[in-house]
Amino acid sequence: MIRLEPIIGIVGPSGVGKTTMLDLLDEIGEFHILNQSTCRQPRSDDGNFVKCFTVDDFRRMSKKDFLVRHGNYGILNDEVRAGIESGKPMVGIMGAFDIVQLKSGIHDKVLAVLLQFPHIDIEGIRKRMRARKNFDVEGRLFEGLVYQDVFYTDEDYLREYIDLVLVSELSRNESNIDAIREMVRSSVA
């Protein structure tokens, strides 16, 4: 019998370092990275974990093809099957409402990590987002800050779904990875 390892969703506002965290977790080789599928144009900072489809191809896929799907993003079930076969805990970038949906269905196997900024540096975030060049920076910046504010203020709704809150800062990468390892160990114990 195959043991189902946890599925870890990394959530957080635009520009907080979710892709960087996936890169770090991939480097250590202890996790199976779930590729995110999307119908947007590829970006230079996507890393290795984004599959871009045409809008038509993405829309042709059934909701049944996805573990989670929200708007123009999703994680295909094929990714999860590959993760199960790897025998490793699975980790991918997800939206907050993907986490809510998953935890409502398979609660004991889904863990959520919220990455948050060490402090709000609007100009630094704006600079990182402008480098992406393919969306409305000010609109996304507003959405990202509102998104982070929701996690801070809506204790009764979204906060209850978060298992671990980490500050996204280069000097904390090693301790953040250790915290994720410990969260996984505790969940399977």
C-alpha cells in the first residue's frame, strides 16, 4: 500500500518569494514539486515549475483534471499522481482559496505555509514586479497587499487554514526549510 504524503501549499502575496521557496525545496531533494499550470504567458522568473498552456487548451481541460483550479491557475491531477509515486511530500504554489477548498475535502493531508514579507517595502516589491513586464503592477501590488491583509485580519476565516507562517527573507531560508520539514514530520507522526 502506498502511503500518501502531505500536500503542502505555499501561499502569499505577489512578489513574496513563493517561487524562490520552491527552488530551495527542490534543491534539497526531499520534496516533490507540483508544477502549476496556467494560461498566461511565461515569465522569466517562473522557475522550472510552471506549465503554460494556451487559453483554449487550458479551458478545454475539465475541472476533474485538476486537484485545484482557480481562475487561470491550477495543479493537474497528473502532478499529484507523480508526487504520490515519488513517495515524497508534495509542495506547490496555491491560492488561499485553493487551500480552503482542499482542507475542506482532504484536510488531514493538506498543509498550508503562508509566506509573508518581513516588512512592507512597496518600492522593492514594485521593482520586482515591474521586472515581470506582463501585468498591471499597481493592480497586482494592491491585490497582494490586500491579500496579505486578509490573512492578518480575518482570523475567523482564512487564518484557521494556515499551518505555518514564515517570513520570506534570505537570511531565514535555512530556518524556514527546517520549519517546513518539522511541520511535515509532525503531520505524519
